[in-house]
Amino acid sequence: MKKALIALFAAVSMVAAVSTVQAADAASGKGTVNKIDAATATVNISHEAIPAIQWPAMTMDFKVANKKLLSGIKVGQAITFGLAKEAKTGYVISHIEPAK
Ligand SMILES: [Cu+2]
């Protein structure tokens, strides 16, 4: 149990270290994956409302900050995700993982 917690903490720390390269997450959301397109680094999600950025619930395509983020998810899966705001492209997914 303790080892697992330490491993989890190490993993979270690494993610935090990597994500400091980009701006801090502007918001986080919950949704369901409809489509994954690795070629364009895009994922289509039906997401719940995201009050932090005044978005209603909707279905839309998101760009992911890194194609590797797509390897951890599947079509039909319930997920949680973070959004970072990029100057040129607007909101991109900074992290995405199966909902717990
Ligand atoms: Cu949306």
C-alpha cells in the first residue's frame, strides 16, 4: 500500500514537472469519449458543463497537447480532463484519464 502511494506520488510529481512547461490548467471537465483521432491529435468528447470557463455541456473536438495523451483512453469511456489555454489554438487538453 505504502509503495503504491509512493509510486503514485512519483508519477503525479513527474506529470506536474512536465506540465509546468505549459500554462497551468484553466479548467477541468468530465465527459465521454466519442472518437479518437491520433493523426490530428484530436479527441471528440461529450462533456458536462465547465463552470470555470462558462461552458455549457456540449459535444466537441479537442486538440490534445501531446498525442501520447490519447494512448490512455478508449472510445466510449468516461473520462476526466484538464484544459490549458494556448495563445494560438485556444483550449487544449493538457491531461486526460479514465474517470474513477
Ligand atoms: Cu465544449
